[in-house]
Amino acid sequence: MPKITFIAHDGTTTTVEGVVGKSVMEAAVNNNIRGIDADCGGECACATCHVYVDEPWLSKVGLPEEGSNEASMLSFAAVTQPDSRLSCQVFITAELDGMVVRMPEGQH
Ligand code: FES
């Protein structure tokens, strides 16, 4: 199963195994990763699953489509960056093995 590494703002690093077809948010929640609250359960309505996606994985998962629910929700999120994604909208594939995502300050 693809491994995904979550790095909290304080540097705490946790690597978990994700399930192909499930979201990066689900991998976090299923492994009790602090900083991914996912209050809306993956409905793209809370932005508490906000992450920064490191390269080269950002190029693989891409950015949210302009005008999408995710882009709209990210506009309300704190401290967005050009590599911001909502992890409930990033779905795990085999090629994402080794993916690294970082949590923004304020999510802990
Ligand atoms: Fe709510 Fe991702 S879990 S927006």
C-alpha cells in the first residue's frame, strides 16, 4: 500500500499506509494524525483537512480546478500557499507512494 508521510507544523513526522482509491484525509483520520480534523467528513465543506503537498507529488496530484468546490473552500482556509490542497479531495494512487504532506500552523 502507498506510504504517505504527514509532517505537523512542529516537525512531528508520521508515515502511514494509505489505501488506493481512498483519500489522503481518510489515511490521516484512520491513523489518528493530529492536525487533520476533517470536521465535514470529506464533503469539501470545512477546510480542516488542509495540507501542503511537497513536490514531486504536487505535480502528480495537481492543483484544484479553478471554480471547483475545493478552490472555493481553500479561499476560506488560513495560510494558504501555492501548494495547498484539501486532503479529502486528493485520492491515493500507487504512484503516490512516498508522498509527503505538511500541515499548516494552526492545525494541530
Ligand atoms: Fe472537510 Fe476536507 S474534510 S474539507
